[in-house]
Amino acid sequence: MKIVLALGGNALQSNPKDKSAQAQLKTCKDTAVSIVDLIEEGHRVSIVHGNGPQVGQIVASIEAAHKSDEVNLLMPFDVCGSFSQGYIGYHLQNAISEELAKRNINKNVGTVVTQVIVDKNDSGFQNPTKPIGSFYNEEEAKKLEVENGYVMKEDSGRGYRRVVASPKPVDVIEKDIIKSLVDNGNVIIACGGGGIPVIREEGMVKGVPAVIDKDFAAEKLAEILDADALVVLTAVDRVCVNFNKPDQKELTEINIEEIDKYIEEGQFAPGSMLPKVEACKKFVLNDSSKIAIIASLAKAKEALKGESGTRIVR
């Protein structure tokens, strides 16, 4: 089976108090065990990961260096996204390669730094809401708006932060390269952090300050690769309704009509379970023969066998 895995943040940084590179590499080694379990079962696996904490750290570090000495230049946000793709991709491919070698499985693992096309007229650009980077006082924020063209918004009384758009993915620039690598049996990490957001303008490709949701990027990649399954991995075994309430209910299977009803009721948290459910819904709507599953990383293998996870059907 050809599978696209969407890895949640817990697959990269399991301890929110320790965001060091060493801790991330250790978590990736744990994550690699579940990924290689699927490869060992004979599945062809491609991987999309998030980058929320990592790109935030990169931006904050660059901003701190700039604050201390303006000789240290601020980097465009799309460039920071590319930094995070390389950094996380390196850790994942290192960990997966090591786990494959332990099991005597001969597979190449590689990362493709990926540009993802978004629509420059996407409504997200009209009202940027995704906060990134450091906190600033009002004077500093106004200066950044004038000098760098940033959109700065006050964040819960803690100061001002830069906000960027979160547009939907339209296409993947490197899709032919990725398809060729996957078709030749390689394990590929692509569209990291949702991909580097770019627009087409006057025949050119231009990076834009935005964050593409990694679940929607994984769905787009699954479409492009004609994958049999989109598997969105998160911290819980199954999707729940009435989450964290006395009448919480786990869902083993959910159809499109039920999804729409639960979305209307506000059952799925924006920025958390909602994009996962919406991405899976889009994938199965395109082709009813496809499989979409939301499951925990530890039970990915069981989820593909119907023994865990939530399956999304038409």
C-alpha cells in the first residue's frame, strides 16, 4: 500500500520543556520505530511533518540576534521555513535510516526541500492570524511594520507578535521529483512544515510569508502520489466527540455527513483536530476507494489493520 504519513508535533518533540536538537533527534529515533514497522509490513511510505515549534525557534533566534546587533539581518519567513525543512528532515532521515539498518532493510531515505504553491488571492492573506516569532513592545512592533512590512498584532496582553497567513496548498513545485523517488522505492520526507509557501507571479515563483497547515499539505501530496492511504498521526488513539467531557465518545469510523454535523457543532478544535478531519474528508471525497485514518503514532500499524484509529469514509 502507498501511504502518506502526516506527523504531528509529538512525533518530533515529545517533551515540551526540552526543545533542544538533541531531544528532537531522540524523539525522531522513537518515531522511526513506528514508521519502519509500516515499511517492514511492505508499505511504501512518504512523510510530511509539522514545524510549528522549530520554525518559531529559528525565527526567534534570528530576531534576538538582530535585536542585539542590527548587522545580523532578519531572514524572510519563507527562508526560515526552508531552514526548518532541512533541520527536521535531517533528523528524521537519520533516525529512519538507522532503524532500517537495524532490521536489515535496504531502503534509501531522503528529504526534498519542497515549495508549495498557494493562491495569492487566498482569503488567509487578507486577515493573517498565525503568530510567529518573538514578542515586541508597541514601539518595536510599529518600527517592524514600517521597515519590514510585517503585520503585528497584540497577543493576549503579552506584547506584539508578527502574524502571517495560513493559505491552502494548491500544488507542489517538486512533485515530479518526489513521484520519481517514491516510485523507485525510496522513503521520502517532503512538504515539511506544510511546504515553503510560494506564489506564481509573472511567470516566476516567489516565496511569501505564510504557514501552510501540514495536514492539508499531506493531503495534497497524497493526491499527487495517488496514495492508497492518508494517515494523520497525532497524540490520541482515536478522534473523539465531547472531548474531555464526562460523555466523551471515541469514533472508530466517521462518514462525511457526520463530519459536517460535528464541525457545525464545534466538536473539533481549530488548529488541532479540525484540520486533520478536514484534510481526511477532502482525501476520501476525491476517491471513495482511498483510505483516510487519524490515529496515534504508536498504533499506526494497528490502525491500518482496523484495530485502532478513526477511519474516515464517504
